[in-house]
Amino acid sequence: MTPSVPSRLGYPHLGLGVGLRTVHFSHILRTWPAVDWFEVISENFIDSQGRPRYVLEQIAERYPVVMHGVSLSIGSTDPLDFEYLQKLKSLARRVNARWVSDHLCWTGVAGRNTHDLLPVPLNEATLAHVVERIRIVQDFLERPLLLENPSSYVTFANQTLPEWEFLARMADDADCGLLLDVNNVYVSSVNHDFDPALYIDSLPCERVVQCHLAGHTDCGTHCIDTHDGTVIDPVWELYARAHRLTGGVSTLLEWDAKIPEFDVVHQEVLKAKQWVASRDTSCALSDQPVVTPPPVNRRSAQADRCAVGHRPHSGRPGARESVSNPVAFLVGDAE
């Protein structure tokens, strides 16, 4: 797709935004910074009143806002939670959310929410199940839903589809949008040994409405999507590649742990302008190879490079280590 003819399901290109976090509330209300837009974690506001809701409504009067959820559980076998969906719908109307998104995952079973983005087996049965549920959610919300590719740390023995093919077919069959998390593509490519450039190239670019960028933790044997630092160059390279394919979409930086001052976060996402400007967008993709890190012996890397808690997964021979609840920091920010 050429940059002059983006689709994005008719949604606007909002520019460069940041995630709305409580530590920045006072700064934002005091200075009204020159940021293009904000993304909020839906669960932090659908049941909140008082100051969190007041701040959100003040911001929504001045900036475009989008809602990003972590509890839809679109891949679960539990029934869809229509009480939760009604709260999403009501908040979206209240703050004039430009769109609503969540993740390709499941988050619990038997009504219990793990507050984790758990992977789904990528096969035909799961695809049909997820597509049906997306259609129901979109009909209820009366708007297209965006789904994000999560970072992953395990795969399933009955997986028959690569993630990029699953996402492409899901988006076409359900007529939904995609939130392309470029950092997650990189993290998962390290964990599962696939080509991240092939992943980006294989997505239906006209259905990509938004991109996420973030920092991660390289533990030597694997990477974890921790959202606690700056974006590394290989992820920026993948972002530039996605920009050439999509013609540019709304881009947001996630920073959810060890959060610095607002201006530091904002300056990090503004680097996207430099990376796009430094690449000739008229070049063929083959002219811009993705920068890959030098080979390392991941198995011999020091364990203390990974600063977050982790545990061995399942005890299977050769199984990668997995983090305990790597997305717990996403919920509870507004309490």
C-alpha cells in the first residue's frame, strides 16, 4: 500500500501519542503538553470515579483519546462478558474514544481474571472461534474492534498457523482492525526464532489502524515485554518498515514500569519522526534491511540481566523460561 492511499478502516491518523498514566496526571493538567493524543487502559477507568475519571474527562475535552483493554478475553471459552462490554461502550461514548482495542489472547477461565495476556493455540478451530466472538463484540459496541498481537513466551503442539497468517485471516474474516505492536513482534521473534520482517510484511497493511512501541527486557535466553525503557534500534527499524507499508498510522509509546517524567516519555515517541525521516519511504523494502543484533550465546548469558521475576515453564526439556504475569503492571494504575 502506498503512503498516499491508507485505509485504516476509515479511522484517522492521530499522530504520535503516549499512554495516560497516573504519575503524569498533575503535569498534564498543569501544562497541557503538545502531545497529539492519549491512550488509556480501559480497565483503569470503566469502574473509576473521582479524580481518575475527572482527569480523563478533562483530557478528553482537549485531546483525542483511544481505549486499550486487557480483559476482553476474546480467545477464551468462557461466555463473553456483556456487563464488561456495556461499561466499555459507555466509557467510549463518554470520552468520545476514537476506537477501542484489546489483545488476541485469553485472560482467565470460569469467570476469574488472571490479569495476564495468555496465548491462544494458533489453528483453524481457534481462528473460527475468535472470529465469531469478534463479530459479536463489534455488533455490541457498534464499532470496529482493533486487536493487538501480544508478546508470547510459549507455543502449542497443536499450532498449525504462523501468527501473522492467523492475524491476517482473522482481520479479514471478522472485518476488524489490527493494532500492530512492533515491540511484541520483535520480542516474540527472539523467543520463537522467526523472521520479524516477514511477520510485518505478511500483515494486511490496510487493516493496521495503530502501532505500539515500547522497551523490553533481554534476559539472554529470551525477551520479556516489560515496557520499562527506551525502544531499541531493531524495533525502530521494524517500525520504519511498517510505516512504509501502511503509509503511516497512529503511533503510541507504552511505558508502564520505572516511568520517567512525562517529557522523557514524549521525547521517546517523537523519535519516530527521525526514524521515518531518515528512511527514504520511496525505497523498495529490500533496500532497507532490518538491523539485527550480533549473534550471542543466549544460553550462557548471565541470569541477572533479567531484572524481573521469572520461573521455568512446565519443566519440559529445552523449554524457555517464562515470566510470572508479565503484564500485571497494566492494571491498577488508576487506583
